[in-house]
Amino acid sequence: MQREGLNPALRLIQDADLNEKVVLVRFDHNVVKDGEIKDPYRIDRTLGTLYNIVERGGRPILMTHVGRPRDKKTGEIKCRTGESVEPIVEYLSNKLHTRFHIPKFDIDPKLGITGIDTSINLAIRSLKERKIGGIYLPNTRWFQGEETEGKTRENLTIQLAGLADIFINDAFGSWQAHSSTYDIAMLLPSYAGFLMQQEIIKLNSVINPERPFIAVVAGSKYDTKIRPLYAIYEKADKLILGGVIYNTYLCAKYGIKIAGVSEDDIEAAKDLVEKDRVSGKIVELPYIVESDTLDGKIEGKYRTISTKDFRSGNKYNYVLDIDPRSLEDHAVYDSISNSKTIFVNAVMGFTPHFTAGSAALDSTIDHNRTALKMYGGGDTLQEFKNLCPGLYLSVLDNAHYYFFTGGGTVLTAIEQGSPYGLKPVKALMEK
């Protein structure tokens, strides 16, 4: 990994003295759902950092968050087995042929794990003596102080710092400033892992793209994507929308009603419509799929409709996908084919039943063999892998493709205009 493309102030794992040091390393291994690993891609991308730590004499203590065990309204933490790190540890053990120890701490039924007790010291001794390959802490969001403020957070950070000599952050997808991603970097010598470095370098290709630059953005809610959507709009030469975001835009532009789109969101989208009347960046997908139900793709209950038929006051049922013919439209196809940089953070249809639009999008993008094609987000990557498995496998090591491990992080960095404004990254640059 070269330093070119990185801020000189960012402290890198290459500069750390790891020999005989206990290294606390934060990953984004949030790939477990209901006790099963859905896609190990994010784990595999961190193996280089883990190998480097061990190869240079470091003894690793790993940690990650899994899911959302904390109820934001009540503050209660439920330590559910389906959000345990055990499947991750099993995967790593089989992959690396080494043994990882998961410490067991007392769990309060409402507060989660209230602290790291001294029972972990025996495991750390075994780690130093190389009797085990590594320690993997329980789900960081099971700890009471991870997402809270005040004394409990301060105590957790101090306890985490007491475990190790050095902190490595390789969790690009975990951009929130929590105890295990941000606070800990204030107490230990801290460095960016190899995945973190690579993601930052590639982010520069989105923030300062080779042009023409086209972005494809979709989402299930309009209000949560407004700020990053506007930032991408300003950055891109062309923009394709999908999902509820596209439905909302169509309602605002044509004065129609689509089931599931709120009046508040339509009102908010009118600003984007007005902005695009001047700039003309949004490339409309002319053929969309209307369904009478959300219960599945039921014969006789869905149909393709055209935006050309829209009239103010028209009402439609749920619009759940893009018809593949939209990607054959000259304006759409040419916009994708002529681009030098393509960024995709989009699942175009209502999964798992309406997937034709996403498959057609990925295939059409692949026809552009010269552009840098970057995909952001777990859902986007998973859909690509499920719908185009052969293409996915063929492009994993293709220099013209890049798959980010955190879609939310990418959008936040685009909104801020730089990856160095992300608090966990910023912490690695401060003395």
C-alpha cells in the first residue's frame, strides 16, 4: 500500500511498532444476521491487516459491532444470540487455521455488558504466550458504554485501552463516533489499517472523479437521503435515481401519487425537481413496474407503466422496480456508456421479488469497459452478488471495479466533501 493519495497526517499501520505488542483492532465485521454470515466479503477484506499484525509480531484483540441491539427509545440493550460474534470467529478459525477466544462477561438483561472484568487477563496471557491466535471481544454494541454518553462510555474506553498497547482502526464502514471507533484512539497510539487506507484512496475517486461522472442512488426513504443526495447531485454530471427516492421524485415532478410515498417527502423533493429544471442532470428511467401488492410478484397483479403516460392527478399503486427496458433507452444507455466514473449505491427494486431492474443496471454498467465502476453499501453489493454471480466473481480483482465495504460511510464522506472529516478517521490524524 502506497501513501500516495493519503493525507500525510494520517497515521498508518506501516509506521507502528507491532513486535510483541498487544494490538486492539476494530473491524467492521457486521455481516451476521440471525446467527448466520450472509456474505463474508467484509471479513475477507480485512485479512491483510490481520495478517500484517501477526506477521510483524503483534498479538491481536479483535472487535466489531453486529446489528442494532440497543433500543434507541428505551436505551435497553438486548444481547441476542443472533447478533453474536460467534459465526465470525468460526469463519476466521476455519479460514486461518487458528483459535480465537471469545471472553464471557456478565450480561444485565437491560443494560447489556456493563464492563470488562479481570477474567480477560488469563486470555491475554495466553495470547501473549501464543497459546491462542487471537481474542475476539463480544459485539461492541452489547457493551453499555459503546453508544451512550457520560461516565459509562468513559469507563468502557478506559477498559478497552487497558487491554492493549496499540489501536488499529480498519473499520471503514463504522463511521459513527463510538467508544470503540473514536474515543479509544485518544488513549492509545492509533493507526489506520490497510482496508481503511484503500477505502479512503478510492473515496477520492468519487469526491474528485474523472469526468463524465454518473451516480446511481436509490433508497427506501427519501428524507434520510436528502443531504447526501444533494451533495451527489452537485458532484455528478448525470444522476439516476431508484427505489422510493425515484418514486418521490416522480410524484414531485409530475404531480402524481404513488402508494407508499408520503406528502412530506413529495414536498421536500420539489426542491430537487426545481434544481434539475435548470441543471438537467437527472436521467429518467422511463419504464417502471407497478404492483397492486407488497406481498410478492404475483401474476396479474403487476405491470409495466411508462412515465410518458403520467398526468397530474394520476394515482398509482406501489412502484416496486425498474423495467429492464429503461436501461435500453438511448438517453439512459448513452449516459452510462459515455461515463468515465460510475458510482452505484442502489438496489433498484423491492427485494427479494422485484430484482430485474438491478440485474439490468449491473449488466448495462459492465458494458462500459473503460470506466471506473464503484459500488457502495452492503445491500448494493449483496444484490450484485445474488443477481449476477458470474459477473461478480469475474470482476472482484478487476482494476475497473471497486466495492466499498460501507455505503453509509461513502455517502457521509461525499456529503462532507472529504473522508478526513469522518470522526474515526479524524481521530487517527490528531496527536
